[in-house]
Amino acid sequence: MKLVQAIFGILPVICWLAPTEGARILGVFAFPAKSHHIVGSALMGELARRGHEVTVIACHRQEEKLNNFTEIIVEPRYDFWSDISKAFNNLDVFQLTDISIGENLRMVNILGDQPTEHALKHPEVQKLIHSTDLEFDLLIVEQFFQEAFLMLAKKFNVPIVSVTAYGFDNALSGFMGQITPWAHSPHPYYPFTDRMTFFERLHNVYVCLYTEWNKHWVHMPRQNELAQKYFAHLPGPLPSIWDLERNISVILMNNHVPLEWPRSLVMGMVPVGGIQIKPPKTLQRDIRQFLDEARNGAIYFSLGTNVDSSRMPASKVEAFIKVFAKLKERVLWKWGDENIPNLPKNVMVKKWMPQNDILAHPHVKLFISHGGLLSVQEAVYRSVPILGIPFYGDQFLNTKKAANEGYGVYLDFNNITETSLTWALQKLLYDPEYMIRIREVSRIFRDRQSSAMETAIYWIDYTIRNKGAPYMKSSAALLPWYSLYLIDVIGFVFGVLFAGLLGIYLIGKFIRRLTKSKKEKLYYKIN
């Protein structure tokens, strides 16, 4: 009897934990950058492993072979860095540290337009777009300036889940019905905190307004043109990209406290920061031996997937080599061509390195990084302090937060010298406060009701089970921006006040003129 009761007691739990049965999921992660693929690959691969039938449009192949996983690979990959370089008069990636917000947004428009069209006109993608025999239950798209792909939701009549590789962005607020106060929510391209000074808030408002203007009047119209062009064969009037964006059911945001400042969120905005982090694998023999024998500790040096250290100015390379040569610690350096003249004996260079596995090694004491969000998350998860050298995008914000919170040091690339680099390394390697702080931050980052991946899978299954769960959408998403921020109400109130004051003024003026006229008539009558 007790056994029967126990079985019936756990049945609801089993049913609640059970995944949605064999859904057909279409994923779009068509931006060419490898770092973006890492997030999409982790999520879509896990969905396939849990029994869903997954089809993915991507620019990089899945490492693991899965039976129920179909890839549409956009090859050759679009060289967006070449476009950016041409647009900015052969600007090198190491010069991006000084570009203005206008140039940043111009770069964003390039990242959105050409790579999106390149993927849309690919023969295999066209075959999918024009298919008549394919059916799906859900569309998962990366939220990164490629909104034209949202039209696939119209094509297959499915709900949408969106995924960000870069964390929270103020641009998400409008179509999710979320008001993001610019007074304490810094723009992702600027190294402000949630406690800005007056002039920082002034600058933040200007940058946020500029970004909203660019999205509404420059970027989104272009994406809408691409959607209308490549999906013109669909029957009936096509929805606009703005309408499709407002139909997104859930956004899985790659952020989480304490790497993100606390903010209010609507139900459909779900933090899943660190979704790409996996248990470490066994390192290849030469790297494992190099780290195992690092009795004084080791430093891992990587500037991410888009910044190649081998193209760094010679003066900066020389500074790094001179400083590394004086260290008792060993250094693993991700270097493009695996060839550095006069390389110190305590330094190993490789074109590619398994970052997640290296950071998990107990001898790694420091991570020299560009401050990309995935890198920061992995360093925090593994309790490795960060020397951040940001170049573009949210790297400044991530690095500044690490410095402000005491688990990293911010070093401007333009200011890298043998002296500044030595100072930064000495602080991070030998001041125990940085290790104490990173362990505390790591503990908080890991402390969740369920893991990042479990949270993401739950909300994807939830969206499928409830056919988009439209009841979770805030009606604020349907309001125009001037209504969402009460500009129309404020304008009306001020209009009424102005009209009232103007009426009082005109009445007073009329009374004064009438009184003056009566006095004049009386004066002339007496005289």
C-alpha cells in the first residue's frame, strides 16, 4: 500500500519534469561569428538530445553528431569584418576602442544587413523558405540584428522563442512590453554602472535615444525590406517585422546576477546566463602537461573568436612578451599562426584552445580576456579573476563591471605598456582580495533554482505546450513608444495646463482692456 502511495505521489513530479514530446523545432543562428554559434549550438544540441526533432540554419557545424539533428549550413560564411574594415577606411579591430556611438550603430547596421541577406539567398535556405512539405511546432531565433528571419514564423505558423548571445539589451524592452528606466540601466556599449552620475545619465539617455532612432528608422526598415523580398511568395498580406517581433513569446537572455544589474522583467524575459557552460573535458596531452607542471600557477590569454592576437601591433606584442618572460607563472596564449619570435619558455601558443576546459584546470589563476560576455561568464563560473582588455560592443560594460565589483582589472588597449601590464598582473596574481571576490561572485552566479540549460529547456517546452502562451504577453507591447513611456499623457497634461494658463492670461488681458476702456470712457465723459 505504501509503495502504491509513493508511486502516485511521485507521478505528478515525473509528469511535470517530463519534456514536451518530440516537437519539431526550427532554429536560426545565422550570424557568422563563432561566439554566437557557441550559444546556439549548446541550446539546439540539448533539445535534440532530449528527443526533439531539430533543424538549424547556422554558419558553423555542430561538433556532436545527433540522429535527429538537421543542419542547413550557410557556406561560405560571410566575412563581415571585411565589410566593416572597408566602411571605416581599413579600420583594424584593434582601433575599434575609440569609435563613437554613431560609428558603433553604423557597424551594427552592417552586421545586420549583409550577413542576413547572404543567409536568406543561400540555396538551402531558399529551399526551406519555399518548401511545401515541412512542418514545425516552434521557431527559435537568435536576437542579433537579423529580424528578417522572424518571417519564418509566418511561413510555418508557429510561435517564436528568441535567444540573446549578448545578455540584456534595452532594445528588447519595447516589443516585450517592458519599460527600461534609462536612469539606472546603462547602454550596453558604454562602461557605466547602475549608479550613474547626472552627466552619465545625460549621456546614457542620448545614446539610448540615438539607438532607438537607428533601430526604428534605419535598421528595422531594411530588415522589413529583406523579409518582404524573400518571403513574397507567401499567400496573403505579410505581417511587418515590427508585428512579428511583438509576437515573440519568450526571450532567453544570456545574463544572470551578479553579472547583470537587478532590473524588473516581464514574465517572458528569462535570464539563462551561462547556458553554454559544460562540464570540462579531458585536455589534450600537451596542454594538460603544460598546466599540470605549472607549479606556480598559469595564465590563460585569449581575446576571443573575433580578435586575433597575431595581428596585434608589434609594440603591444613586445610588451606582453617582456612581461611574460619575467613571470614565474606559465602562460597559455591563443595566437593566430602559432609562431611568435623570441617566445619565452614559460609561454605556449596555439591557434585554438578549449577555453571552457582550460579555465576549469585548478592551476589557472588568471584570465586575460577581451571581456566578451561568454568569456566573463566562464571565468566567473570557474572562479578565475579577469584582466579585461575590451575592444567593442558590450566588452567595455562587462570589463568595467568586473573591475567595479572587485573580480577583475580594466586595462585600456591603447594604454598597454610594459609598466601598466606589470602593474595589472601583479595586482591580480598576488592580491588575495581578487580571488576571494571571484569565488563569492562565482557562488552567487551558480546559486539558482535550476541550471541555465534546464531553465531554457523548460520555457521552450512551455511555449510549445501552450502554443506560444500569449497570455504571458504584456499589453504594453502593443503600445507605440510614445504611449509606453506616457509621452502622450504627459503631453496632454502639459497641453491642458498650458491651455488653462493661456486662457487665464487671455481672460485677464481681456478684463484689463475692458477695464481700461471703461475708465477711458468715464474720463472722456467727465471732461
